[in-house]
Amino acid sequence: MENDGKRSCLQPPHEVFWFLLQRLKAAVHYTVGCLCEEVASDKEVQLSRQTIAAISEVTFRQCESFAKDLEMFARHAKRSTINTEDVKLLARRSNSLLKYITEKSEEFNVERKTKKKKKLEDENKDSLEPAEAGGVGSEN
């Protein structure tokens, strides 16, 4: 089988996993680099490449730890899906982060309920219109 530089689904799972992991690490490194540049510019300081790489590595490891904790919280609750309560539990040690997540969660819930209510109103409106149209025409 020729390798033209493209990944195929025929590769062993560990190679695909390794490839995706490297892409994810590169994305984290890029994002951390951008954030470091922004902060360095604001604070009028310079950060070395080694410093940015170290911050990137620590960030990636912390995210791995968060992911494992979230999986364990869901598993402990006998769920296979991570939900908002799991994220709040993860953020419990940081009051400001917990407050932010709670506020965003509440905003999301209000928005979701509003959309659901509007959808129901639209469905009810749509189901009434044909009946009303038919009723008006039959009066003649």
C-alpha cells in the first residue's frame, strides 16, 4: 500500500490515535503561543520559545487530567455522558470559574427553554393555520 501522505482508516488504531494526539498537541501549542504573545504584548515583556513550550505542555497535561476527572465523575453517576454538573464539580476549587460556568449554564438553559417555547408556539400556529383556512373557505 502506497503512502501518499494522507491518513486512511486502514492504519492501525494506535497510529491514528498518535497522529490525532500530535495534531491536538500542535493546536494547543499554537493557541497557547497566541495567548502568550497577546499577554506579553499587553505586559510589555518577552517570553522565550522554551517558556511558551513549557506553558503549552503544562496546559495539555492539565486538560488531560480534566478529561479523566470528567469521565470519572460521569462514570460515578452511572452515566456515559459528561454533563454540566460534572463540569461544575471539576471547577469547584475556583470560585470565579465556578461562578462563570454556572452563569453560562443558566444563560444556556434560559435560551434553550425560550427556543423550545418558540418552536412549540410555531408548531401550534402551523397546525392551526390549515384548519382555519379550511374553515373560512367552507363558510361560503
